[in-house]
Amino acid sequence: MLSTREGLLSRAHEESSDDENYHLILNSTWLPQLTITGLDGLPSLADASNSVKKSITMRGSLRLPPTLNSKKAEEIMKKVLLEHPD
């Protein structure tokens, strides 16, 4: 693992060392996180170009805070993605 002095800093390392554990726990439990687990519709690296694709499919994993209902999170995500597809 790289030390914080080698450039890989998290929000936890922006604070004093007293707050580091607090932010590490907060980041891994309460803050929402979106991870892209797959993309379809992109060309291979050899065929890549600067062009607009007709459609791209993404699969993601959304980690929710324990206090956020999953149905409510789904409604919010749909609203954001449909209102701002770009």
C-alpha cells in the first residue's frame, strides 16, 4: 500500500490525524458511492475515435447510506438520468 506521501490521498487525509479514522469510517459506511462495473457499446481501444455514440449501456453498483431507502434512491437516480442524459 502506498503511503499518503506518495500521492494517493483520501478525504480522510485532508484533516488532522485525529479526524482520519472518523473520515475513513464515514467514507466506507455512510457516504454513497457509485462504481461502474461494466460498459457496453464503446469501441475497442484500437478503433476508438472522437465521435458521439448512438447508445452506450452502463452497469453500476450504488452503495447507499443506511438511512436512505433503496426505492427513494432509485427514484432520484432515474429522475437525474432522465432529466440530464448528457
